[in-house]
Amino acid sequence: MESRRRTLLGRTAVLACVPYLALKLLWTLGFDLGVVDTHRVSRPVWVAANAFTFLLDAVAAAVAHTLTRPAGLRTPAWLLAFPLWMASGLLIPLLTGLVGGTTAGLLTGAANPMAAGDFLAPWVFGVVYGGFLIEGVTLLGAFVLYAHRRWGGLLRARLGALPDTGTRALQRIFLVPAALVMAAAGTVQVLWGAGAKTGRAAAGTAAGTFFSAASDWSQGLLSLVGAGGLLLLVLPRLRPRMRVRVPLAAAWAGSASAFACGGCLWLGNAVADGLSPGGAALSGGLPGLVGALDLCAGLVVLTAGAFTLCELASGGRGNAGQQMIVERVGTRTST
């Protein structure tokens, strides 16, 4: 039954990617379907951005398909972990921000900026974000089932029963500051979502909408939750009886959001501005600092996670080694 649910969710995620992939492919090839203002972005930047985002969603569709296959349980963990981590960082803030912004707009009666039609036709937002909503729920749902099927013993273990790894002490030196950086950046973003003008230019503040406010709230809260989960993972004595899956899910979602929607988006905008005639090379002020901190914190978490994954897998070869780790964790938990 669990396998059938995972298959259904994965296949639905693949189908949800199709409209977005088709639209991005048309835009990359020069067919400006649904584009109202074709001169807002230079053609090279437009083609490069659409080709890159097409590749990202194509990878998400391939990963979703892999989750539905029996051979997916034998796929190297790193081959799935990184794209799913990136997908989580892009889709979770999008889902929470979109739902929160839509709810706020309905309650306040404010105009929907997506219906303005000054750059893209309104139906484009419906196709794109509607597909993202379905893709996010189904892809992440399939991954949760996959993770419990493959690493259920480890996820159900207590924090105090985690096997010690050779670099845990060194990782703690880097991960504790990374968690504090995420918490600081998250606090600033929550304040921006609440309407604070700290560090933001007057023009940017005036152009803000309830969607941008909900996005700031979403990313800020995810960073704060992720920082808390990260601290619990690296300092398990704080809550030794807590299940691993709780802080791991928080650290996963928070660090992925900071890296993908915070750091990578800031870096992408900086590159696009640098390539545009007369554009600024980097976003300055506090927004630029928050983006850079998110990028650095995400890279630290990504590196530490890669080391931990390699160390856990090095206890043996293939699934047998992972099974030995799970059995050891289960023994320590029962005792």
C-alpha cells in the first residue's frame, strides 16, 4: 500500500511538471507565449534563465520518477539527496508564501499583483504556480514515504542514540555558527514580513505586496525553525529522547530554504544584474548581506550533510552497511 501511494504521488509530480516544462521550452526557443512585455529583460538573460529553470524542473521530474521505481531504493543516496534538498528549498517557501499571500489578499481585499498583466499574462501565473502547488505536495510527499522506507530505522531513533561519526566534533564547530547565522537572517526576514523598513530602500519597501510580505515571513520562519533543528542535531544532549526525524526535517527544510530561496536567488539576481547593461553587480545593504549569509550557511550545512552521509554509508557496502547502522541505532535506542 505504501509503495502504491509513493508511486501515485511520484507520477502525479511528474505530470505536474509538464506544463511548466513546456512553457519554459517555448520561451527558450523564442516563442513568447503569454509574455506581455518582451523588452523588460534582455534576450540573452531571458534565454539563459529559462533554460536553467527548465533544467531544474526536468531534474525534479526525473527524481520524482526515480522515487516510484523499485530500483530507486538502490540508487546512491547522494544522487537523490541533493536535488531533493534543493527542491525542498524552492518549493516549501513557495507553497507557504503563496498560500499565506493568497489568504492575506482575500482577507484584506488588496489587489492581486499577478493579475496586473504588465509583464506576463495572468493565466501564466495560474499555470506555473498551480503546477508548483501540485508538484510540491506530491514530490515531497513521495520523498517522505521513500525516506521512511529506506531509512526508517534511523529516522525513528532517538537523538541520544545516534552513532558518533569521525568528524562530528569538527562539524559542530562550523554548524553551530551556521545555525546562529540562519537564526539572525531569519529574524531580519520576519521583521521585513511584519512591515519593518530596516535596511531596505524606500522604493523597494513601497513596491512590496502581501505576497512579498508572506514570502519574507515564510523564509524567515523556516530559517528560524531550521536553526533550531540544526542545533538539536549537533547538540543531541539538549533533547536526547527526541526522535531524529523531527529536528532533521526542520534542519532540512530550513537550511534548504536559506540556501535555495535565499542565497542562490540572491546570487542569481546578482549575476543577472551584472550581465545586464548598467546593472549593479551585487545587491548592497542589508538585503545583500542577508542573501550572502544565507548562501554561506547553506553551503556549510550542505558540506556537513555530505560528510555525514558518506560516514554513515562507509560502515559497509551498499544497503548492507546501511542496515548495520540502522540495527546499531535500534539496539542503542532499545537499551
